[in-house]
Amino acid sequence: MNLNEISFFKEFSCMIKDCPNTCCKGWRVIFDEETYQRYLAEPGKNGIRLRSSIKKMNEEVYFRTSLKRCTFYEKEGTCNLQRTLGTDYMPLVCRMYPRFYQHYGSFAEETLFLSCPEAARLFLEHLDDLTFVKSDREITYERWGTNDDESYLQWLCELREAMIAEIWDETRNRADIFAELVAVMKEVQTSCIAGEKSVF
Ligand code: SF4
């Protein structure tokens, strides 16, 4: 099965203390079940420490925050949990972000979330090779998504390529291009929700 990654995927490295907007504050770090169970089973002082750092509400488990920052955030920009116990003890979302993994069934894609400043910088630095390349790595995660129509998925990939090509048309005004792309996507979404094959 094909695994495609954004061409600069492996270049990402967290800015840690130099990050202008750390992802360790401003939101709840929601847990995956595996990490939660690991914390519940952890013996000794570490177990007490881990369990006292989490909160459970409405079926969601997350880290307590202090001054709206993750309780493990250190002023040097490092994660105390990672530094003292290791990366394996971090919740899945912390180990992954800003990497984005999507297994579509017949292929998988890996890219970076633009909400991370360093990922955004890489996108801008790589405007000339803003494309997916084949990766030899194995896909280690489950298929996720609701689309079972392979031909529609293929069509969406081709549409994306066509839209990216449009962005590079230097003879046209960028604002017009983006307005047009948003309009196209709205129409595609509307026809998809209505169960129609798209008109493009
Ligand atoms: S937002 Fe990105 S660069 Fe900043 S701390 Fe998080 S992962 Fe690192």
C-alpha cells in the first residue's frame, strides 16, 4: 500500500523554547485510551504523580492546566513529562503533533498541521516542492474516515492537484484564485453531502 508524505515531512523539528506559540498552552490535552490505561496501571510515585495530573469529565480525560498551560510545561519550553519519564509517557496527541496521519484505505498520507509555526515556516520555505512523495515507511495506524468510494477519493486527489496548480498561475490575482477555490470546495462539499457525484 502506498504511503505518501509531504516532501519536507522529515525536516520538522520542534522549536521548543524558541516557539512563539507553544502547543502546550491554550487547549486541553485530551488523552487516548492507551495512555490513560498506562497511567492508571503505573506503580509507585510516578503513578501517583501521573494520576494526580489528569482530570476526567464527560468521558474525556485530559491534563490539568495551570495558568492555561499544560501542568508539565516548563519555562524553558520543554515538557517535564518527556524529560523525566520519556516520550512514551506523553499522550498520543503530544507525540504526534503537528504531524498528521491519514489512512484512507487504499493509501495513506502524512503531512503537518499549519497551526504549528514551525510547520507553517516549512510550508513557506518549500513552496517550490509543495507536493507528496512516496515513502518506504510502513503504515502503522488504522484506516480512518467515512469514504468507501475509491473512485470518488481518486477524483478528490486529482481535484486537489488541479487546485494546487491553479494557485501557481501567476497571471491571475491571488485573491481571485483563492475565492474561486473556496467556492469550488463549497460546491463539492454540498454535492457530496447531498449524495451526488460532483459536477466538476
Ligand atoms: S507549536 Fe510546533 S514548534 Fe511550537 S512547541 Fe508545538 S510542536 Fe513545537
